[in-house]
Amino acid sequence: MGIFKYTQLNPVIFGNGAIGCVGDELEKAGCKKLLFVCGPNVTKAGGTIKAEQSLKEKGINFVYWNEVEPDAPSKLINKAAEFAINEGCDAVLGIGGGSCMDLAKGIALLLDKKETSIEKYLPPIPLTIQPNLPILLAPTTAGSGSEGTMVSVITHEDLGIKRALFIHASVGIVDPELTLTCPPSVTAQAGFDVLGHCIEAITAVARNPHSEVLALSALRRVRDNLEECCRNGSNLEARGEMALASNWAGLAFVNTDIHLGHCTCDSISATCHTPHGIEVAWVEPELLKLMADYVPREIKLIAEALRVELTGDETNLQVAEKAADVIHQMMRNCGVKSLKDYGKDRETVVSGAQLIMDSHLWHNCPAPMDLEKAKEFLGNIYDNYQ
């Protein structure tokens, strides 16, 4: 075992009703006016009521920014930051899915800098910049784990591509009650993102025992609870297990980084414009097979966490194939359509191979990769889930 380093970037408050702790946290930080960043569906569903009550009890003012769009568009961040600056806000609370939390991180950076252009902070190699003001993040989906990671994925609209910016929350608030109104399709998309974070944290070149423990525990929770959450969204116990899984998977890949699976998703997103979580579902089964002979111990651990019954006589590839079959069945049970069902053709998908090679992330994958292998990998993703 070599030398490795692990950390947790920020404290996390977990539990039913935890969103009611917002007032206490901001009072401790000496804040006077909070910017709520959340979509209109969150307020309609009552997701902000307990937070509002806690703020009123502490005498902290607040305003809302309800314009939230998928993939955190850069110009929307600029517009929101101008609003927050003019309102005199000194803290940001993002309540929503991964894109909403990414949006909140970007707004917080510009609010701290008193600037209204996020583009300068989105070079090809991600910058690490921590704003000097409180950032509270509360997920309404069990997916990105952004409340406990430094990753913020922002769409650079002038370039038409996604870029990363490394900012972490001051406090993550994981309240399973906030996920109860998440619809089945979004629940599935978010849940498979968690699954991908687990698999990539366990198998990364930079893998370590700390991340492995968190990711395996999270993966077991996904296997045991995701389908139930899609069938019965009001099952609070299952929602709580998925909320834990999401957070722990995020904490796992903070210390390993993600790899080939997620840069392949970025490739498919650029060519097909499909939902990220569904892309993760398409990619990870083929990724397991690709890595089978390079990290056989880890693939076996993943298979066992997915409740695969192994005889002990399987080849490395057969173990990976059995794990992939389980994921494919989970996808069917959760209503995940194929690329073909989305109206995408094989040629379009394979055309994104160079985008994989242009990413720094694939270097963290234990399996070797080149342009021809990337084309074959994308072709297998298209062919093997119909």
C-alpha cells in the first residue's frame, strides 16, 4: 500500500428536517442577507419552508433567485450574480439538483469577487478558487454529491462546452425529505450518477482504502434502494439510504477523482445532448468490462456490492459481465431508455471519440486508451444496451 491522502472538504448535516439548520449556520457566520438559489418547483413543493422559518427566527433577510436551468449556463450565473450583488447578499444557499448547486457555487464566486462574468474562471484546466463567504448546499436529488465535493460543472456558453470549476460548500445539508418529490425519471438519472461515482472511485488509478470503503457502502445502498425510490418515491427510508449513498460517493471520489466513465459521458453529452445520469448508466457496464483484467480485485468487490452471485470459477471478464448484467436490469427496472430509443445513431455516438482523448480524466482509468479504443468503447456502449 502506497502513500495516499484523504480529506473531507466541509461539514455535512444529515437527517430528516436538516434544512431547518440554515438559520443557525448563517447566524454563526454573521450573515445578514441570504440568496436562495432554487427552481420554482422546489418552492412550490415546500422545500424552502423550514429554511425560511429558521432564517426569520434569527432575523436574517433573504431573497430568491428562481431561474435555474440544467448544466449551469454561464450567462445565467452572470445574471444571477448581478442580482445578488445589487441586493447586497452575503451568503448563498443552493437547494436543488446538481446543476442548481453548481449554479450556486458559480454565483457565490462572482458575488464574493463583485464581478458579473464567470467565463474568466473557466479555462481548460480547472481553477480552484474558494469564495470568502458562506455557501450552503442542500440537494433535492440523490445524485451529484456536489454538497460534499469541490466540483462545479458549468456550461461555457460562448464555447458551447462544459468546464469545471473547483469550489466547495461551507456546509452541506443532506435532508432526505427534500428528495421526496423528485420524479421517477430524475430519481433514476441521479441514482445512476451515484453508481458511476462509486465504480470510478473504486477503480481509479488514484484509488485508496478510504474511498473504497465509502464507495462500496454507497454502491450497496444504490443496489438495494434505487429501484424502490423509482417505484415508490414516498418511501422515506429508501430515500434516506440513497441520500447517504450520494453523499458518500461524492466524498469517495473527492480523494480519487472520476475517470474514463465521466469523460465518456461528456463526449456523449456533446454529440447527443442527453441527460448526464442516463449517460452514466449507459457507460458504466461497458467500463467494467473494459477494466476487468486491469483491476480484477476491485471489479469483484463491485460485483459483490451489486449482489452478484459468484461461483469463484469466473474469469475476470465474466465477473464484469455479470455485474454489467445487473446494472442493465436495474436500468430496465428504472425505465432507462437506450441511445437508439433517444433517436441517436451509432455514427454520431462514435464521432465523440476525440473528445474523450482530449479530456484529462481518462488518464485516471487503469485500462489503457487511445483513439481507436475510444471509438470501439463508444460503439459497445451503443450496441450493448437496447
